[in-house]
Amino acid sequence: MSLFRRNPDPIGPLDYARRFWLRAIVTLTLFFLYAPILGLIAFSFNDSRRNVVWRGFTTDYYVKFFNNEGLMIAFGNSLTIALMTTVVSTILGALTAYVLWRYRFPGKAVYEGGMALPIVIPEICMGVAMMVFFARIGWPTGLPWPFNLGSITIAHIAFAFPFAAIVIRARLENFNRELAECARDLGANEYRVFRDIVVPHMKPGLIAGALLAFTLSLDDFVITFFTAGPETVTFPVKIYSMVRFSVTPEVNAASTVLILLTLVVTTIALWLQNRNNMIGKSAH
Amino acid sequence: MENWKNSARTFWTVIVPPTFWLVTFFIIPLSLIWLYSFSSKTGVVDITLDWNLQQYMRALEPLYLGIFWKSIWMAAATTAICLVVSFPVAIAIVFSKPTMRMWLLLLVILPFWTNLLIRTYALIAVLRTNGFINSGLEWIVTHADWALSFIGLGDNTIIGPFTPLQLLYNNTAVIFGLVYVSLPFMVLPLYAALDRLDRSYLEASLDLGAGHTRTFFTIVVPLALPGIASGIVITFIPAMGSYLTPDLLGGTDSYMIANVIASQFKQANNWPFGAALSFLLMYATFFALALRAVLMRKEGRGDKR
């Protein structure tokens, strides 16, 4: 950080970023944003139950976390739901993006608005709607794993695929339509144009959309909390029930694992997008 | 873009699956609670649809009106604090060097990808009775007392024994938590608006003798107004509908509207009333979004001039 480094040039009138007060505010804001999370991660390695005073480094709580059957089941449930959500959301998102990108049809504005609804309505409203829906249609409970995760997965797909659609559509916007026309002139049918021309172009968007759907599903608490039956527990729901009792190093360890997982997935997504932008730029 | 009739078969194959999912697993559930909001509860589990407005009338009772008002007030306080904090941050980011700007933006967005529940839990560890803030204060107080004992004023004569502050389970904690989770929502639109701003206006204002404060209020704020409005709406909507933050950080009197909805569906088991409250929250959300759309359209017109 160049916060304290001396810069020989005098501060220009518009060099707001070099003014002391603004730097102080930015530093404080970042401290405010990061100190709690970093504290949480640091104290997951603390050799004390009291969680406030540092007593030495330990990985005991991670061992405990991986040996805690309830937590591991919840973790497995979350990953299973997230994977199923990712697959279905990416396909549905791609289809939505394709329709909105390619066609003009009556009621398109309404259709687009409808697709944006799951993104804009408050989570709690969607949560209770799903809860009522599954109760009302008599969705079977007590099914064997993994079918007991069905209702949560369905709800996750319903809110994740419109997000995926937005990401994929953004990628389609810079597709050269003439390429598709060329392929058609050269005798390819609809399906081949889609498979050999459109999908390869969409690929970075598909990957980004898939990773977004994965993290959305993995992180969701509110909608899952209302959709889940008593016997199906996901990782955030499990953490929630632990948090309600007290602040313990086990919860810190579990949280750290989830933070790392999300961070890794998002970093891959960003890296892929960045790399593609670079390739796109160098190609022109 | 081509007309759908040119390749009707492809159009239908592609549009049917996502539409089916949206309608079956989103529109129908929402319509279901919309119908519930006009129903009456006739037994423990029996609900009859009789198209009455009594659930909405009940939402207008002082108790629930008060909670609505409280949600709006807390969301407004959150938005105001976010705006005041975010403006200098956004200015600093916009006027940084490009590499630094990228890093700062990344640092502001990064907390977004951390689970909301975990971020709220992290705040509990900071604010609770033996959390980081209280432990820090205790350390300061005991050490100050120890230092004062050298001049004969020790043993809590001036600064008394440390009593932990009650930082958790009240409205302040909820607002603190809401600011913590929604700060990036405000920084990003402000950044986008300030980034588009033509700097020669600022230079002209400064050259003509206006100070930085005056330039800020007469040039920067009016030009960034659409971005400010957008940031306000984007921060306000999730804050007003938030469930987890008041649930975990708030006390018994910090119930916000989402918590009441949840309790109607879970503990109180009064689905029609919960449904009516959900729809009132949704209407409020749509109103805020419509407001934003109008403001953004104004900006679009402004660009053409």
C-alpha cells in the first residue's frame, strides 16, 4: 500500500486519492469490511474455547469439523444440491439467454420482466412461497437420499437460472450474427449452427454462469431455511443452528471452509473471464 | 434479431423449458400466496379462499404498521450511513491509478462473495459481551486504571470497574450489521456514476475559485444524481426485506417485516396473514424499483442533450 510512501510530486487539485482524509476513510472502511471476517478465520486456529484471547495455533477444530458427522452430512447435502442446481441452471439459463438474444416475439418485455422477478423480489417472499407451494402440492417427505433434496434443489434452480441467463446473455451480446448466417448458407441446419457455432462462443459465459449458480446455491440460507424439511439440513442451515447457540471455534472452522470454497470458485470464474477477455482482445 | 415465426419450431423448443420452470416453480408458488392473502384461516390447517381483505386490514393495525415503519426507518438509516461512508470511498477509487483502482474495487466487492450468514456471525463475535470490542475496551480500562494507580488514583477511583457494553441484540446492532452487509451495494453504483463524470467540469469549477466542498455539492452531486439514486434504491430494497441480520443481531424489539412474515409462517402458523404481509413487502419493493427505472430514464434523456 502506498498509504505512507512519500510521493515527490505535490498533490494536484484532482488527486483526491492522495489526500490524507480520503485515504484514512478508505483504510477505515476496508478495515471495517475485513476485520470481522479475518478475525473469524484467525480464531478458527486459536487453541482456546474462549475465542477472544490468542492462545496458540491449532488445527484441532478442523479435525473436529471433519469428524462431525452432522456437519459433514450437511456439507455433502449442500454440495449435491449445488451441483444439481449448477447443471440445470446452466442449461435453463443458456436457453433463456438464447431466446432473448435471438428472437423478437410479442410480450418480450413482459417475459424479460418475469425472468428478472426471482432476482428482485425479497428472499423471504420467495422462501415462504416455496414453503407453501411444496406443502400445498403434498411434496413427498422422507424420501431416501438424494431424492429428499429435491424440493431445495428445485427452489435453488428457480432463483439461480435467471442469474445464469444474465451472465450468458452478456456473453452472447458480442457474438457476430454473420457467423451463424454463414454456417446456415453453407448448409448447416439449426441444431448444427447452435452446437458448432453458438455454443463454442457461449462457453465462457456458460462457465461463468455455472460457477455463479454454484456459489448462489451453496451460499443460500433464507430460501433453503423455509424449503427444507426437518430431515434435510444444508451447510448454511446447520451453521445457522450452531450460531444460534454460541460463538465457538467449530463454527469458525466450518465458516472458514465455506468462505474458502466460495472464494476458490469465484476466483476461477474471474480468472476464466479475464483470460477470455485477453484472448478476445488479442484476437482483434 | 429475427422474428420468432421464421423458425417457430426452434423457438418453441428453446423457450418452453425455462418458461415451464419459471411458471411452475416461481409464478405458481407466488400466485398461491397471493391467493392466500385474500383467504381466511378457518381452522388449525384449514384455509378458505373467500376474497376478503381482512388480512390486509389487519396489516394496518398499529402493531404491524409500526413494524413496517420501523423496517423503513432502519433501512433508511442504513442507506444514509452507507451513502455518507461510500461517497469518499467511491471518490478515492475513481481518482486512483488504474492498477490501484482495480485492487480497491476487488477489495470492496470481495465481501459480497462471503456468505451473508457467516458475515453476520463474524459481527456477533465482534459485538457480543465478551467479544472483540468489549475485550479491547476492558484491556484499555484496566490498563488505564493500573497507570493511574501510580499517581494514587488507582483502584477504580476515576475510571470505574469495566462493565461490558451491551452492543448486541438491539436496533443499533441491526443497523450496524445492515451497513456492514450492504456497503458494497452503495459503493459500486456511486463508483460507476463518478467514473462517467467529465473531469473538466471539476477542473473548471476549481479554476473559477470554488473550493472542494462547494465543487462537491454544486458539481459532483448534481451530476452523479442518477447514480446516487440508483445506489439508494439498491441498498434500500434488500435492507428493508432483510431477515437474517435482525434475526441474529436484533433483540426482541428489533423485529423487521421479514421476521414477522417468517414468524407468521413458522411459529404463529397464520399463513394468510403472512402472505398478505409478503405481498405488501413485494409491492414496496416494486415501487422502489419503478422509482429507480424512472430516475434512470431521466438520466438516459440527460445523456442525449
